[in-house]
Amino acid sequence: MRTPAIVVLSLMLAASIAVAQAQGASGAGPSVAPGEPEIVLPQQILQIEDLSVEKVEAQLPPGDELLPPERKIPVLDEGDLAISEPALPAAGVVTEAPGTPAGDHLLASDIDLGAGSLSRILGSISLKTTGKDPRFSLLFHHETLDGFAGNPLGSGFNLRDDDLDGSLKFRMGIVDTELGGHFSEHEQGLQGQSPFLSALGRTLGGTVGFSAVPLDWLTLNAGVSGGADSLTLQGGSPPTFTGYWFTPLLGAKARVGPMRFGLETRYWFRFDPSTTPGSVTVPGGALNRFQALATVGADLPAGFTLDGSGGWFVNGASLAVFPFSLMVSAAPVQFLTFSISGGYRVVTYDMHDLMAVSPYALPVSIPDDHGWFGSASLQLSLGRDFLVTFKGEFIASEAMPVG
């Protein structure tokens, strides 16, 4: 802009005129007193010729150009990462056998042998396969004792147990199948309380079970079990008592959300031998029993679980009752778990149940037990490895021959 230059030139011109006037006044003579200098400045007009405002605009580049350039890090192949080890000479290196692939059969075994006083001999063998089907298990147990209270061997002061159990499980399509069988022989010396030396009880039985899940919410099951029981009194003329039992069942279970439903029907057949305890003859014979039972359950909030059942039971001994049960269990807090149950129930008995209670009792025909029951349990967790459990039970049975 030229405005500052015009102002400067005007000032310089005014200063030159003032100096010239001062010099002229001094050359006129000393008699004349100098007067007050008068400075006359020409009229100056300041004019702004150009006053413009320039607007500067700057634009940023697009966002993708502001990002740093993508740098690709080369990825090494597996072969490039391999570090070869130096080959060292080794003699007599034994290579291990390849591991068993997952899913193949594995056999687990457990064998116990022992001996002790009173001519005790103890032995057990357990075999079990794991992995894919079929799965098999076998257990044999033997234990003998003889010569109680210093009596000679073979005088009726002895005890012997032999047990053999086996099972086979496999799956075909959607059906799971389980086969099982067991044989047990228990001999108990009568210790001079009978003209016979000992009572020898045998039980032979088997089970077949099927289970299928045709739908995600539905499970069907069916099965049958049966066997024979015998009791022989060892002596001069040993009598033998034999009984039979047979039990088929059908059932279905369904789950809809938090609710569970079930229905089961079961039939029992029992044949008791004829016995003569004392001077009374018990004829024995067949006994038929049937039960239909419905179940319902629910998973409630706050860790509560509710289960109930109800049905109808009838047998050939003129017994007809309506068993039912109700159970509530919960874990309302982390350290507390409790359950309460009760109702009216039926307990069926067979010949082997009576033999298991007492070797001195003859296998007479026994009635089925029925009556009221109740139970409660409370468990407190007072630490990581410390639990306290309280339990209580109530039974008011009307026929409890072996309870």
C-alpha cells in the first residue's frame, strides 16, 4: 500500500521549509529580534486507495488419505519356523509304542488278594472297558472265614461269600441297550443253633433295558428283569427251597421348559416255595402285583426344585393303595442346601430280600410293605473342605417284615 509513503514525504517537505525560513531570518541583521517561528504545513489529504480483505480457505485431504499407509508383515510358513536340532549319535534308542487313539477300547483292571487269621481268604477281580461301544464290565469277589470262637474248621462256624456281576452296554441308532447279569452265593454257618451245619443261599438274575430319545424333549424306556432264588440247608438230608421273580416295565419322560413329566407302569410276578416253619405249613404260590405311577417336576427360581408323584398299586393279596410322594429341594444360598420329602409308599419284597436279612429265617411268603414316610436333610458348607449334614427320617409302616 502507498499511503505510508505519502505521509513520510509530506513530513520531510514540511521540515525543509521550516529550515529555510529559519536561515532567512537569521541573515536580516541582529537588530531585528527573531519572532516566533510559524510553521505552515500544506493541507494533506490521506486517501486509502485499496482496502481489501482476502479470505483464505484451506481444505484437508480426504480421510482415507490421512490414515497411515497399511504395512503388511510377512507371515512365515511352518517350515520356515522349524529349527532343526543337531544330530547327535545315540545307540540303543528304544522307541515308544504309538498312543491309543481316542475312542478306542481301553481295559482297566483291579485285582486284590489277601489272607488273614480264622482261615480268611480274600480275592476280587474287576475288569472294565472304556471308550466307544460296546462297553463291558465284570466283577468277581470271594471271601471265606472259618473257625469262629476257636471252633474246628467245618463245624458250622463259618462264612463264605461269592459274587459275580457283569454288564454290557451299546448303542444302535437312537436306542441305548444295557444287558446285565449277576450270580451270588452266600453260606452262613448256623453255629450249633440247628441240626444243619449251614444255610446256603443262591441268587441268579438278569436284566435287559432299552432307552431311546426320539425327540429332544422325549425319552422312552423299557426293560425286564427276572431270576431265581434258592435256599439249601447243609446237612444229612438238605432241603432246598426255590422261588422265582419276574418284572417288566414301560416308561416315558418328557421335558417342556422348566417342567418335567413322566409315566411308568410296572408288573411284578413272584412265586414263593412251600415251607414248614415249626409245625405250620406255608403253601407259598404265586403273587401278582401291578403299579401305574405318574411323576411331575419343576425347576423353580432361586435354586428350588419341586418333584411329585402319584399312582395306584394293587396285588393279589387284596392290597390296593394309592402311593404318592412330594419332595422340595433348594440351595437358596451358596453355603446351604436342604431337601424335604414325604408321602405314602409301597415296598415290594422277594425271596432274596428275606435271605439277605437273616440266614436263620426260612423263605416264607411275606407281604408287601406299605405306609407313611418322611425325610429331611440339611447340609452346611463351613469351608472349602468342611461340610456338616443333618438328616432325619420317619417311617410308619403297616407291614414291615424285614425292615
